[in-house]
Amino acid sequence: MEVDGLLLTVLGTVAGILILTGWVEQIYKGYKTKSMQDISKFLTIFIAAGSILWLV
């Protein structure tokens, strides 16, 4: 695999991990507070970062 392909694979994997981590944090917060009314700040940060990496 060439370097560019490897870099894109790593960026895609990191993007997926960031988005998954954001959702896991949101689920944990909802379970802990028993309320899904508010959104975890980590959810928005991780999903934004993951989406930007996926666009690369």
C-alpha cells in the first residue's frame, strides 16, 4: 500500500473512532443522568472532528 493510501486509511479509522467515542459518551451521560434532553459537549466536538477527517 502506498503512503497516501495508508494515510487516508488511518484518517478514516481515526474519524470513525472519534464519532463512535462521541456517541458512547452521549449514551453514558444519558444512562448516568437518566435524561437524554441535553447533548454532551463531547458529542458535538467528536462528531465535528470525525466528520472533518472523513471529508479529507
